[in-house]
Amino acid sequence: MEDVFLPIIMIFMIFVAPLWLIMHYYTRLKTSGSLSREDETMLRQLWESSQRMEERIRVLETILDDEVPDWRSKSR
């Protein structure tokens, strides 16, 4: 009985286990190297929020330029 298990275990250890480990870590590396859907969604929302904030700042600066022409030199 042991004569049958030893060759099966040896074949598994020589061929199957290394291939299994390589494929496991290859797929893990491949998935960790990219952004998840949640990360992409969060990144898109942050980008959209920053665009809105940038537009608001431009509007505020325009208003300040009209109302207080030398406000930029006062802030420095």
C-alpha cells in the first residue's frame, strides 16, 4: 500500500505543487497590481470633486478680483 502512495506523493510534489504555487502567486500578483472597482469609483469621485472645487475657486477669485482688486498682493 505504501508503495503506491509514495510515487503519487512524489509526482504531486515534483509536478503539481510547484505549478500550483506559481499559478497562485501569479494570479495574486495580477489582481493586486490593478485597482478594484471600488478604488476606481472612489478615484473618479475624488477627481470630479476636485474639478468642482477648482471651478468654485476660479469663481471666487473672479469675484474677489472685481470687488477687491489688490487682494492678491495683500494675502502675501
